[in-house]
Amino acid sequence: MFKPTPEFGFALKATDGLARRGTLTTAWGQVETPVFMPVGTAATVKGMMPESVVSTGASIILANTYHLMLRPGAERVAKLGGVRKMMGWDGPLLTDSGGFQVMSLGSLRKLDEDGVTFKSHLDGSQHRLTPKRSTEIQYLLDATITMAFDECTPFPATKLVAAESMALSMRWAKRSREAFHPRTGYGQFGIVQGSVFSDLRAESVAALEGIGFEGYAVGGLAVGEGQSAMFETLEETTPLMLDNKPRYLMGVGKPSDLVGGVARGIDMFDCVLPTRSGRTGQGFTRRGPVNLKNARHADDPRPLDESCSCPACARYSRAYLHHLFKAEEVLSLMLLSWHNIHYYQDLMREMRRAIEIERFSEFEILFHTMQGLGDIDPL
Amino acid sequence: MFKPTPEFGFALKATDGLARRGTLTTAWGQVETPVFMPVGTAATVKGMMPESVVSTGASIILANTYHLMLRPGAERVAKLGGVRKMMGWDGPLLTDSGGFQVMSLGSLRKLDEDGVTFKSHLDGSQHRLTPKRSTEIQYLLDATITMAFDECTPFPATKLVAAESMALSMRWAKRSREAFHPRTGYGQFGIVQGSVFSDLRAESVAALEGIGFEGYAVGGLAVGEGQSAMFETLEETTPLMLDNKPRYLMGVGKPSDLVGGVARGIDMFDCVLPTRSGRTGQGFTRRGPVNLKNARHADDPRPLDESCSCPACARYSRAYLHHLFKAEEVLSLMLLSWHNIHYYQDLMREMRRAIEIERFSEFEILFHTMQGLGDIDPL
């Protein structure tokens, strides 16, 4: 049966203060926002089967241009049908542009007006990314949402440096857009830069809207400026952004960052924190983070979070999870990554619901009160 | 509703030559034999969720007295309801006695008439295992099948050494039996020793049957003697063993070892090979082992084994599996361990079926022919 590919689009369904409840429509499915996107850097959400990721309620995931261009290679992924097909992910996929990772390489990279030349962290081989090549790679990866190639301005930066960096990102955004190959149900997002300077952020928003994208990201935050400076920058930036386009805060963050981001009008987030913490023994709970390696859990028959329905909480004790971490068993990170992604999705579900019923402020208070309680007492 | 616990028992349903098709009944479920038991050393089959293990068709798993007594500790496991409850395994569980691991410690252990004193490989702390303590630990772990504590005779051994070692194991078998606390639906197996000397094996079988166990294992094989010596020893040993009791070949083996073991009257096997190989990139297939790290797979869109229905084969390409191994992603070992356990269970299913229809010789020929073909040609 013929099923027409839906147009890429964003519909705002409700608002509560600056917080927004929306639906993003793509060729590969709908995404209810605010949304958290688990990160599958190398075309796998670390330690999880795709069906486990789906079971948490995740509807869109992220993959990484920089990592995939180096290994297994963009053209190879294309021959295998793109990232989604290769890794067995049925929903929409967002890829970052590689800009952030390349900038992180430090002395291994060299920036010029047209792009960045860099050495692979894997084998030292030389590569080059430009707005055109990054966009082409994301096409080869079959990204449902392509990100513009930008320079993630380091923090701290003087206003002059931030302005020049932002201006370069805006010239690259234009070239990224020119290189984007439009397909029904697919979109491309521009990335707002400008560090913590509100006038630069405003200038960046205007420049990107002048080019015109299907969505807009806020980049260059969560790079060391601290949560309050991040929130301040968001407050000065999101009100300038178009209401009818999705807003994506890149690389963020901790649970309280997500709550504060939604409160300031952000619709989309991604972060490695839930899976990375899952590998180191940190579990996120309604009562704050819990370190399962701590000896206090060794004899505790209770679940990590009794209000959580993930397999780690529904079927296992803290004592068993503690044992798995002490024994460095793979199942430890499998279970805790699953739990953490599940927790993040629960948090987003609760926020979506709170906005729908216009109780987001109450939700925020309850969230911070619960987090402040700290972990349950030892037995 | 009251459900009476079934008696522990073994019923022979069919034979074909020496090959046997049976059903083992336990308090925690039935086991169709010949059976392969995946190994969950530290109360987890490495890299797999228990439900994934079940989905392969596995009906009984193994855990390890030595590892669990050191971490998390037998008394702690008992407080958590035993290994089965702690790890969420619904079926029967067999525990080895710790003898094999302790003997492997070399200079870290000291043997005397009553048992072994040894230093933990984890922290050097001193511990002691005796037939009584090993049996008590397995009770604390809630093993459905407890193994007698024995000395695994090293290979090669002179006949004198092998005879003395076997005699010690027989004295320990008696003490293990005395320490066994009978429960309905639970059983204890004695372990035949005697290295490659058929008269010693015969003496050991007689000694164990004199004590009386619910089942009998063949120990001290697959320790370097080679497949043909192992098969020869089996041929001289299994015909002496009771027909109406299960026979378990410990720590074996490769697919061809399992086929040859079944052909020689073995009912039960365990081995770390499928999960260990899963971690190093070796996949077992109907056409022999395949090393997924090999560059020949980098662009291959075909499944590892097209006749396999496991998730790794049903949903992913060799190219993706190769990528996951090159990128050292956790999902690589998750998928390949799953496949390998699934392959082993398929192999056992096929053997059970072949015995039922009295076509085991034809099965053996087909198995060796297929394995001899080697992997499919590169594209």
C-alpha cells in the first residue's frame, strides 16, 4: 500500500509560560516534544539493543558524523542503507555535523575560512570537514535531521573572539544550507552561536532565520559556563527564536538542565550522560543520582528506584547491581544504561504532561524537592 | 494454587547407538537432553539478559562456587534468595564445586587430605574449600544441581599420580554426599576422575555409584589431552555408567566436542566458549567459525549465518557486526554472545531431534560436511 511520506514539520500543541509542548513530524515517524534523544555515537546507543531504546519511550536518536566518517566511513554506511538501516533503528535519526568533535581535537586540527583539517584520533590519518562535506556526509548517513557545520566557540571567549567565531559559523551555516539536498520528511537545523553574549546570540538567530532552516539549535552551551550562565543565555535567546520551529539545546544535559531548558522554551535535547553514567555506576533517580558501586548497596534487596518500571528496577536488587559493578560484568552497564535512558524518558514524559495540563511550575518545584531529598536511607 | 515440587529424576526417552535422548526433571523445571548449559560464572551469563538466554532455548545454566564465594559471598547470596532469585533466572541452576578453579590457581593453593587452602585471585585473601564447605556453599547459592568437590587431575599425569588424585576425589565425593542436604527436586552429581586411564575411570565410576548420586559427571577432560584422547576416554567410561542417570561432561566444549560427546552417550555439557568467543569476535556457524574482526566482512551486507534466527543474524549485517567489533562497542559482544549461545542451542535441538528419529549418524556426517565447507565466499 502506498503511504505518502509526511512533510517535515513542527506543530505547537500547548504552552505553559515559556515551556512548549509540540509534535515534530518526519519521514520516519513523529516525535513528541520536549524530547530527549539518546546518543548513538558510532551507530549504537552504547550497551543497548535498539528495541530496548524504543522500550524506554525514546522516539529519535542521535549519531555522530565525526566518528562515523572515520569508522566505518560515510560511503560505506551509505552502501549499507544509511545509519538507520545499518543499526536497525526504525525512527528518525539526527546527526551532528562533526563540528563539536573536530573542535575538541585541539592541536590535532587546523581551522581556515572554508573548514577544518584534522587528524583522526584513531590512526592519525588526515581528514577535512567543510560545511559542504559535513552536509554531504550526513546525507550519506541518511540523517532525518542534518545539522549545519559550525564552530563551537570555546568558553571562556572574549567578545571579539566570540563574535568572529559566530560570524564564521553563520557563513558556514549558509554554505551548509546550500549543500543540503532537500527530501520530503527530512530537515536541516541551523545552530545559534555567540557564547554568553546576548547581542551576539540575537545576531546569530537573525542570520540563521535569514537563511531559513527547518529547526534551530542552540550551540556552544554546556561547555563550562555553568548552569546559571547557560540558563541566562537561554532566557535571552529562545524568546528571539521562531515559535513554529523546533529548538534544540545541543549536548545537554543533567536532569536539572533538561527541566531548566524546557522551562526556557527548549524542545529537544541530547546527551551522553545517561549511558556514560550507566557505565560508571551512576544511576539517576527521582531522588537524585545514586552510585551503585558504593558498599552501602551490597546487601540491599530493594530496587534502585521503586517508582521506575525499567528492567533494572523491576527485576533486580541494588545488591545485585552492586555485585555486577564490582565484578565488572557487562550486564552492569547494560542494565544501568537502560535504567538511565528510561529515567530520562520518564522525566520528559512527565514534563510533556505537566505542560499539557499547565502545571509546569508545580512540576518544577516537585522535581527539585524530590531531587533534594537524596537517596533512600540504608536499611 | 498448590503445585507440588516434582522429584528430581531422569527419564530416557530414546537412544540411537550410544546417543541418548532424555528428560531431566527438577524443582525448577524440566530439561530436555542432550543439553548445553550456558555459563553464568558470577551469576550472569556475560553480556546477556536472562530473558535473552531463555529465548535461545537454554533451559538450565551454570554458576560458579569459587567466584561467588569470593564475591559477593555465599551467605550474602543466600540472604538475597539464592543465585536464581538474585539474577532473575527462572529455570534450574547447576553450580560447579569450585574444585576446578581452585586447582587452576597453581602456587596460590595448598592441597591436603581434607581440602584446599587458597588465596583469592581478587585480593589475595586466604580461603579454604573442603567437600563439606563446597557443598554448604552450593546449598547457600540454592543450586538445583550441586556438584561434588573433587580434584581435577592435571594433564598429563602419571598413572600413579592419576590414581592417587582419583582416590582423593572419591574420598571427597563421599564427604560431599554426607554434607548434601536433600530437598525435593534438587540433586547432587558425583564426578568421575582417572585421567586417560580406563581402569582408573572404571574404578571411579564404581566408587561413585557405591555412594549413590542423582547424576554423574565426567571430569578431568578437555584439559589438554586433545579431542581424540577425550573421545577414547569417553568410549571407555560412559558404557560403565548407569543408564538411568544423567551424564555430564564438564567444561566441554567446541561444537564438534558436543557432537562427539553426544555420540558417546553424554547428556549434559557446559562451556564458556560461546560467550568468550562472542567477546573476541568469533562467531560459530553451520559452516564453521567466522572471525568478524576480519576485514573481509567490512562491506558485507549478509547476515553472519542466514539459517540462524537469533537477533544478530535476523537483523544485522556482517558489515555492522564488523564495525561494532572494530569500534569496540559493547553491542558487539552482546550480539555475538547471543548468537553463539543460540547456535549452541540450535545444535542441541538438532541432535535431540536426530536421536528421536534415529538418524544420529546421518546428522553427524552432515554436521562435519557442513563445518568442513568453511565460510561463505566473499562478495
